[in-house]
Amino acid sequence: MIYGAHLPLIGPPTDLGAYARQAAALGYDVLCANDHLLFRQPWLDGPTALASVIEASGAMTLATTVALPVIRGPVQTAKLLGALDLLSGGRLIAGVGPGSSRDDYAAVAIPFEERWPRFDAAVGELRSLLGELEPRPVGAPLWVASWGSDAGMRRVARLGDGWLASGYNTTPEAFAQARTAVPDLPNAIATMWLYVTESRAQAERRLEALAALLGRPVDALRGLPIGSAEHCAERIAAFAQAGAERIFVWPLADELDQLERFREAVGT
């Protein structure tokens, strides 16, 4: 299993350089950043945050999880992905998706209902642009995000160099079923919210806070690695058995401590 760490973009800004250096020192292989314009809480710009830690990330792979070419525009997205890849020496996985936030679409005056055909067109434009940009990116394979629907997985198979699943929008069983549509593509599960604690009360508080953040019922999130080390290890092992090759965790709080606790207690 390859482990990655999401940059903590929500709420008051943290020391992203320290976070990146900690992740690298603990053996995480991927550093990634999500992308929103608007959210229920303040959200630091993801691509900018990822660019700011290129040096601190050492030799880690960088990933956008995911960049939003419909929202940002294909040309602007190609430029930012190309720059991230070049400045990192070819270490970028260019994860892309349509995005699921109506607020993001409203902010740029694009109808939310048009996101799928616009995304299909945008990916085609991105491929052309990334092949024509000067200076030209080193690599930047395009991985396409999908929660695992039949239509989504057909899109991944048609457009993607890899598949990005969502940790809080799938289960090991659903992941294994969706993976049958793209058995030969590399995969990763992004946005795997994490909090390792032996306190049931603390785990419950973290789940309740996450549920409020995402607008989801608490019970819909209990499959995440939030709880005891044993529970977290069981959840990660279930996804590994389902065929997950990479898991990108996102600590809910106490980020540096949680990165270490996960590696020591779960991700060994």
C-alpha cells in the first residue's frame, strides 16, 4: 500500500511546510491538495498550497485531488498543472474531476447541471493543452475522479490514466465492484478522513464535527478510519483487500501528531 497525506486546507492556515516535511520524514509517498472555491468553512486555495510546499515535499509525488477544469477553465487548469509538474521536476499526478459543489459552480456562473458534458470536453482540451504548452510539462498523467457509479467508471475508463475514488463516498465492497470497470488502471482513494484515538467519546466528537462539515449523517461516516488504532487498521485493510493501491489520509485535527500515529499504529 502507498500512503499519501492531504494538505490541511480547511480553517485557519497551518504551517504547510512543517506538515510536508513531517509527511516526507514519516515515509508518506504522496502529498495532495483538494480544490474548492467556496466551502462551508474557509478553504485555502489547493493548487497554490501545493505549489508552496514543492521544496518541503522532498521527493514525494504531488497530486491534485482534484483540480476543477470546468470551474477554473481548461486553459487556466492546464497552466497550473503544467507549472506544478515542471516546478516539482515531473512529480505531479494531475487528478481532475467536475467537482460536487453547487456553490463552486454558482460562483463562476456555470449551471451545475452542465458539469458532466463540460467536464468531458475539458479533459480533452487539457490533454491537448498539456501536450502543447511551452515550457512543456515532464509528465502529469491525468487521473479522473469518480465516486464509483457505472457512468462515472465508464468516464474513467474512457478519459483517465488512473482512477481517484473518494474515501467518504465509497466502501470496500463498492470500491471493489467499481474497480472491475478499470482493472488495469492505477487507483487511489483520496479524502480518507482520519483520526486515531482510543477515546470513544473523542472519536464520536470528531465524527459529529465531520458530519456537520460535510452535511452528512454521522452513521454514513462510520466506515472511515476514525477511532481506535485497531478500528482504523481494519478499515484500511478492508480497502487494501478490495484492491486499493494508494490511500491518501486527511487528519481531522492535530495534524502532525495524527500523521505519526497513523504510520506507527496503522500504516506500517
